[in-house]
Amino acid sequence: MLDEQLRTQLSTHLERVTQPFELVASLDDGAASRDMQELLQTIAALRSDKIRLRTDGDDARKPSFGLQRTGSAPRLRFAGLPLGHEFSSLVLALLWTGGHPPKVGQDVIEQIQSLDGDRHFEVYMGLSCHNCPDVVQALALMAVLNPGIRTTVIEGGAFQQEVAEREVMAVPTVFLNGQPFASGRMALEEILAKLDTGAAARDAAKLSAKAPYDVLIVGGGPAGAAAAVYAARKGIRTGIAAERFGGQVNDTLAIENYISVPATDGPRFAAALQTHTRAYGVDIMDLQRADRLIPAAQPGGLIELQLAHGGRLQARTLILSTGARWRNVNVPGEAEYRNKGVAYCPHCDGPLFKGRRTAVIGGGNSGVEAAIDLAGIVAHVTLVEFAEQLKADAVLVRKLQSLPNVSIHTNAQTTEITGADGKVNGLRYKDRATGAEHLLPLEGVFVQIGLVPNTEWLKGTVELSRFGEIVVDAKGQTNLPGVFAAGDCTTVPYKQIVIAAGDGAKAALSAFEHLIRTPPVAPAPAVREAVAA
């Protein structure tokens, strides 16, 4: 079940277990149960003095296993094998149950422990889903820390009938006490915010009390992280307010074109960005959505950033690196059937459509790559492209055309995503050459038509292009003094990670130059010391 390298890694991790606990398996005669028993026997054997395996479990989901400290009932259960992207979730669950402290702040631990009432979370995940581990690990930790919380992690591919009955068509999907709770990637703090209604007001007050920054960066993707590192290295007070640290990178499966890094994946790259940024003492304020920018009243004055929950931050210079998000096709049915057949991540949600008919909207690299990936899982893929020909790289187009279960329609305008009984059942498109209307019967639609900048909140304040991008000059300067911008939210061409990182560094250097050339209305000590040095 585990190769020698994984056994060695797991053995090293399990040395941190300090409290005895049991793995209680509920098994049947199937092959999956035999695989689970083999996995659990391996785990128990690696730390037999602390971990005991029992196979007398009676849970209705088989195969599954619960983790329980001796003398207590299991509050955390895995249904199906937690391998693939979820192997790390299994390792952490073993460590936390075995007494190893989690790497979260004490304030977060206390917030989890203070939640009252009984809560049973059921989270459906996919082994190929890179968005799922964050949710799985958050809910697992909550079950370990709070006796009123139970969490069941369910591998969708192993329980397809259950997935169909509950109409789970995207992962991760979370139910709370049997009712839909959330769908999509969520951090632990986001989940707590939904459960603890007073958290937003407390956070707003805490942020509003912070001293002004010399450089405040809005957005934590490659551009924002690079800007933070370059600014902090100048010895000035630097902060980042990010809605989701890592940005789009979190949703990228493979990264193979970042110079000096031959191959990595998005979540790993995003984690490295945060580690590098924290190493320079940058004040990272994650899960913060910007709502309004108020320019400085006079040269050298403070710029104000208002946040969605009411908090306010001030800075002498501001760098906007809010990135972009997947573009919607904006046809009837898209919003209505989101996560009910309409999806945006083929890597995450593709396995849920195994053996079904799907469509991909978009003929660029992302769309063609999605169609190629899906073709290996689903019954049939239809690619629908508005232009007269596919825009993807020739090598990808040739690969797509070679697949037997793929149909390609170019010069085709998607007009509607149809559905019945709460889920997708078809896609309508119009042949732009003849005007003829067509209906494709199918169960899933993956939208892959590019990006839209996250700049709506800046309209009327910062100059934007007709595409909504922030207009910048060669130094990243916007039309507002002291306000700079970098990355995918700007007019800089070619939306690439390496370009965004370079733009972030350039914006930080420009911001520092602005600081030393613009006398402050109320001098900031950190800047005075940096300039004097």
C-alpha cells in the first residue's frame, strides 16, 4: 500500500506521537476494505507502543476508520482511503490525535475550543483535488480540539451512490448536521468565521487599531508576496491584506515554467510564498477583502484601505496586487447550477463525473488541457469554442484531436446551460456561421474562458482600462500618488507567475523611492531610520 519512501516518512512523523490512541476500522469483504486494513496495519506497526488497531468497528460506511484516544469515542473518521492529496491530512490527523500540537495560533485554538453545541461535519473530497486538504484538515483539527464536534471525511469516488443521492457535484462539499454548509476551498479561519458570528467585529477592531504602514500591499499572490519581500528588505513597516494568500496559484495544479523551479504545484508554491514573506517579518493579514480605497488628502499623507467587515488600515504607500479570477460565461443556467454540474476546476471536480458526458467551454490552453484531462475520466467531452479555431498551443490541439471520446465545436456561441431537478442536463450553443441552435445532452460543464481582474471595488478611484485592469506606467505607478499596482490586475501584458513576481518587486522599489522623495505629513519613524541609514 505504501512504498518504502512513504513508510520512512510516515515513521519519522509518527515519532512525534506522545499520547496512545486507537484506529477503529469498519470493514467488509471488498478489495477496498482489504487495502484499508493493510494501510492501518502498516501505521499501527510503525508505532505499536502508541497506536492500536481494532477491526471491530460497526460504522455504516465501509470501509472507514475512526481515530480515538483510549477511553473516548471517535470524533474523527475517514470513509475511504485518504491517499493522494489527502495523505498529508491523514498524517496530521494521526499526529493531532496522538497529542502533537497543531501549527496554528493559540487564539485560533481557543476560538475552536469555545464553540458550543454539537456539530457533525461531513466533508466530501476527491483524492486528486488540491483544494480539498485545507478543508479536510481544518475540520479534522476542529474535531480533535473540541469534544462537541465530529468530522467524517468521505472520499467521493468510494461512495458514488451516496454522492449521487446527496447531489454532490463539486469537491470539497461540506454538510453540517445533515444540511449543506459550504462548497469549495476554505481556510480554517473562514470556517470559524461562519460559525462564530462575533469574529468579524473583533477582527475589524483589531485591524483598525494597527499603526500605519510604510507600504501596505493588497493581495497575496506572487506579485503581492514579491512586493512584500522587497519592501521589508528595505527595513520599512510592511503589511499584506489578502483575501486568500497565494491567490490563483492555490488553484493551479502544475507549475513547470517558473525559472529555477523545474516543477512544483500551486498549493506548495503558495505555501513557499508565505514562508518566504513571513521570514522578513511582514504583517500578513489573511482572509481580508478590500472594499474601498481612500486616497491621501495631500502629498505625503496617509492612504486608507477600508475592509469589507468594517476594519480600516492606513499606509503611506499602497501596492494593489489583487490578481484575477475565472471569467464567467454569463449565460442562463451558469449561476443556477454552479456546483450542481457547472464547475471551474477539472482537476478537483473531474472525478465526480466519471463515466458521464461533459463539456468544456473555452479553446485556449486551459480549456484544451481541461478537455484532455477529462477525457481520461468521463464518457465523452465536447469542447465548445467561440472563435473560428482553437487558440491553444499546437501540441495540445494535436493531442486533443487524437482522443476518441472528444468532439470539438468551433465558431460556437454558448447560449444556455440547461438543467432539471437541481442539476445540469445540457448545454445549448449557436453555430455562429449558420445561426443553427444545438442542444448537447450532458451532466457537467467546465468553464475555462480566461480571467477577469479583481478591481470592481476600485471603480471611480483608480484609473482602469476598458477590461477593468489597473492602468500603470513602467514603474507600476497608478494615477494616484503613492498608489502602485502589480500582477494580473494591471495592464501589463502576459498574465504569468514569473511576470507578476517581477512586477511586485518593481512596484515595491517604486514605492520605496516614493517614500524617500515625498516628505511625510506625519513622519513615520521606520522610514526616517531607513533613509538616514
